[in-house]
Amino acid sequence: MKKSECFCGLARSMRSVFCASVVCAGLMSSCAGGQDEAVSDSSDAVIENIMTRTSIRVFTDQPVDDATVEKILRAGMAAPTAVNKQPWAFVVVNDREQMERLREVHPYAQMLKTAQFAIVVCGDMGKALQGFAQAYWVQDASAATENILLAAHGLGLGAVWCGVYPNPDVYPKVKDVLGLPSHIMPLNIIPIGYPAENPEPKDKWKPENVHYNRW
């Protein structure tokens, strides 16, 4: 083989390697860009879900399947909790007569009439911290509640937070209706279903409520 032929063959091989490298680099850049876009889209979706959630008080008669209910409960149990105590318990109420009993004892939970089911978020004092720290159960169960509200909205459902504890005229009656043991305290009732209304989200941003480093 002549030297000129060897040189041409080597040049062609080098060009092939260079082109392959450029293609690989382009693919890697594209993949990285795609990942960045996916992360950005995911972040935007999370913020959008938070900012567009509203309290829904009227529901359609469309049933909610068990798998969806479990997704919502899993979201609730994914909430942060002090020392990972998870001092919560959840009562799913989907019996129409039982929902009517709850509606009778809670004057501000009348939306149970059209809800497909309700989740009663409770605190388990048997799992709570001791002493003054026991009161942290309210914060833990509230975090779980917000997760439930956001998960319901993200799944196309509507929900509303109906406070129970610490109203002395309500929580003993709710305990009685649900047959809760003494160490279980109902924090709230969350009626859930597919929304039959579409209220406009409220813009609650108020810069005057923000302080940096100290008041």
C-alpha cells in the first residue's frame, strides 16, 4: 500500500472518530438539557399545584376508586414529623349514614352531604412525644393534612379542611360518632370528591408579612 493511501485511510478513520465524538457529545448535551427541562417542568408543576389549590365545598356524584384514596393517604403519611414519631391516624369515612352523622355533629362540615368520602385526620397520643412536646402532634397532623389537600388537588379532586380540635363543642361528638379510643384525638375532617365548582384561587402573597433576620 502506498504512503498516500495509508494517510488517506488514517485521515478517514480520524474523521469518523471525530464525528462520532461530536454526535455523542451532542446526545449527552441533549440528554442533560432534557433532564434540566424535566426538572424545571416538575418544579413548575409542584408550584402550580400549590398556587391553584382551593377549598371545594360542592362535589359531583362521580365515585373515587380505592387506589386513588390510597394515593392520597400515602401522601398524607409522607409529611414531616417531629423525631419521626408519626403520631397520626386516619379514619376513612365512605359510608353515607356515617358521613351524615358527622355532618349532624359538625355545623361547618355540611359539604359532607355531597362528598364521596372523608378523611378524618387524628393525633395518636400513644405515639406522641411526652411532656410539653406532646403538643407537636398538632403540627405533625397538620402537615399530613396539607399533603392530603395538595394530593387531592393534584389528582383532580377537591377537598376542604374542616377543623375539629380544639373546639370543645365538636371534637367530643366526632370522637363519639367514630368510636375513637381515648388516646386518639380528631384534628379535622376533610370531605373529598370530584369538584362541582371551580372557585378562583386567592392570591395571598403579602410582602408586609415577611421579615428578615428579626422583626
